[in-house]
Amino acid sequence: MMGVVQIRLVILASIVCLWEFIAWSGWLYEEVFPSGYLVLTAAGHLLADAQFYTHLLVTLIEILVGLLISIVLGVATGLVLGVSQQLYRGMDPILVALATTPKIVFFPVIMLLVGIGTESKIAMGALSAYFPIALSSAASIRAVPQVLIDVGRALKLNRWQMARSIYVPAVVPELLTGVRLGLGVCIIGVLLAEIKMSNQGLGFVAIEYYNLFDIPSLYAALLVIFLIAIAINTVIDQVLRRVTAYRQG
């Protein structure tokens, strides 16, 4: 029976083989579906361009700062909603409705509030990631065993002590899961904002290649974005494993 790594390698190899088959079959225009060789060659040229790393750094900063903001606000919201039944019932339907709304519709408002610079991309990423983190945090707070809450009350812990000693430790594993979900939409939000209104960042690079109809370079830029998402998600996954192991130990 194959392990997790083997399954991932088989899936990746299958995708590559399918891509190459379609590219060389002639079913689609070569300009639209270039071979993997052309994409990898374009990726090499992209990585050899010093200007590319400036765009990469801009996007990484926007993603990480936006994700950090969403974590702080999302956890704070989750704590408030998780400990208050009345607030949870009142706010949960609103948060769920906003979570399913395409965040790009808020981008004009964001630009009015913070301008069109890097701040708007960070805000877009933070807004996108906020909802899954807030909802997962609230759900995990509400799942805290009542016996732990009763012990905290018996020890006469104040709200800050309850949050630090009982609620936050209980929310960490589910929070990391929410962060993994938020990461994807944070990246999407940042890239969409860069595509719409920016002169720097990987989103800007991708749309520039699209405008020039340099499709191999476009796919190369998307491949870099994909690898960045994998790298950040891997870090979060390792943290989640360590936290889970610590709690079980």
C-alpha cells in the first residue's frame, strides 16, 4: 500500500504526463497550452531576472502581513463569539454570509480607505483570510469542554486568564487549520488586488505576461506562486503536527 509521499508523487506525475500529452496532442493551441519544457525554460529565465525577486518580496510581504492581521482579528473575533452565546447567534449568520461573498467587490472600498499602494493589497489579503479564521476560532472555542470552563471559574480566573489558560490552548489546533484555509484565500486576495491595481508583485508580473501573450512565462509565474503556497502551507502543517504531538504527549 502506497504511503502519503508516494501518492503525492503519483498524482504530480499524472498531472505532468497529462499536461504533456495535451500539449503535444495538438488538441489545443500550443500558445495557450505550451509544453512543460517551454514553461520550465521560461521559469529559468524568470528566476534569473533580478527584478523578479523584487516582485516576489513585495508579494510575500503582502501575504504574510495580511495573514498575520487576519489571525489577530480572527482569533479576537472567535474568542468574543465563542464565549457569548447571544453574540454568536447574532453574528454567525452575518459572518457566514460575508465569508461566501467574493471579496473583490470590497476592493474599491478598500482603496478609498487605505489608498492604492501596498496597504490595499495587504488589506485585501487580510479581509479574505479573516472569515475562515474567525469562524474556525469561534467554533473551536465553543467546543471547549465545559469541565475546563468550570475549573477556571472555580479557580476564580478573570477573563484574560481564562482566555490565556483555557481558550487559547484549546483553539490552537483548529486555528492552524483555519489558517491553512485562510492562506489560500489570502494569496488569492493579494494577487487579485495586484492584478487590478499595482505596478509590482507577482500578480502584476502575471498580468503583464498575459497582456504580452507570453503564455509560457505566465505559467512560470503561476508555478512560482503555487510553490510559494506549498511552502507556507508546509510550514503551517509542521507547526500543526508539533502542536498536536505536544498536546498528546
